Amino acid sequence: MKKLQIILSSILGALFFFACDDYNEQEFLKPAGTEIEEDIAVTKNQNSQAVLLEEHTGWGCNNCPRAAEKLEDLKKAFGDKLVAVAIHAGTLAQPGKSNNYLDLRTDYGNTLADFFGINARPAGIINRNNTMVQYSDWESVINSELSSSTHSINIGLGVKESGNQIYIGTELSFIRDVNSELLLTLIVVEDDIVGVQRDGTEKIEDYVFKNVLRANPLIEMQINTEKVSANETLKKNYAIKIDSTWNLDNCRVVAIVTDKNTGKVLQANEIFVRNS
């Protein structure tokens, strides 16, 4: 997992550099993902354990519509206890004339797919355990994760738009003592992107993609370097640059807390950018 952290840090540094149109020396020397000073009010709290499901998919995948349908059913069944991200990567996500050149890939998604060795789609990675799970087994694995995970942290979230950025407030409330170093990742996902999708022998011209991972993530930002005690709260605020292609009415910010040593997801939460 340390290898993944090194790769992701390199990607994050590149994303941060190229996202800056104007900068002075002081701004350039700030590490990517540095907290912003403005305090963003938390409007969505959390009081239960949640599970992260990263669905690996692509427009050229014949069976992926079945997995997407299953995921939407699971989201309805589990509610806030399930946070979903659809990662379009690999050859089956390669854009071309057949899908009107719609490209839903991201550098971060490609890196995750490569690291976890995703060689068939559809597939899911649940809580970033190193096991590729077929969609027919997602429900049982989610239930297992919910029953076996130690509920240690709640993630409160708030969002605000400002210019070409989304400001994100995070409030990490610790239920139990945590001795591990923790990392925070913030990503944007978008629903209702219309494009071409293969479905068996057919090609759907107006397929609706959901939970799509978008660009400009803030990856694996350090939360703590020493023990955090139960009942402590850590509040941090960040900014993500808005891409002009996003429809913010359909976008959510997903927050993921991972253990730095194991890479395992300890908690996840999400909030709509608008109407949250």
C-alpha cells in the first residue's frame, strides 16, 4: 500500500501544479491539499459506519449495466451506509467514435485500477481490501464489512462554491482512540452523465452513467501524526478546482478516511455540492 501512496502523491502533485493558472512563490511552495483558512460550516453529519464501494466499469463493458443496476439497488437498500464511486478505466473505457469520444477516465481512476489489478469488468473493490468482488457478491460483502468494521470515526461535511472552486469543510469526530496515522481523500463524483454504453449485443445511445469519478481529487492528505483520543474532533477545510464540464447540480463530494499503513478504508461519507 505504501507503493500506492507514492504513486498517488506524484499524481496529486502534478494535478496541483497544472491546475494553478496564477501563483506566487509562497503558493507554489505549499504542498498540494493544504488546508484553506476559511471555515466551512458542516451541514451533513454522520452517526454510523459506512462502506465504500468502488465500481470498476467502462462504456464498452457488456455486463456493466447489470452491475450498475445492482449498485443503485444497494444504494437504496443501505442508504447513507453505502458510498459508491464508479471508476471508468482500462481498455473498455477507451473513448472512440463508437461512443462519441466521451472520456470518463481519470488519472486517479487509472492508478487505482492498475494498483488493484482490475483485469475484468464489472468488478468492485470494497473498503479497499485487496479483493476484486463480483457484483453478485457485493451485498454480502458490504454486510460483512458493516458487521466487522470498528466504528471509530464519523465524518461531518459541508460545501460551498466560490468562483471556480468547491470549498469543503470536514469535521472528523472520533468515537474511539485511534493510534494509526490516518489519511483523508476528497473526490468529486457526478450522476446523470448521458453517453453510449454497450449492453450485451446492443448499444444504448442514451445511457445514464452515475457515481462517475471526476478529475482534480485531493489524495491522501495527512490527518494526524500521533494518537487521537475518543471524543476529540479534528476540523479541516479544503478546496477542489471545478472542471468546466461538470454539472454541479449532479455532483457530490466524497470523503474517504484510510489507515496510512494498511490502506484500508475506515470511514466514508458524501455530500451534494448543491442542495446539501
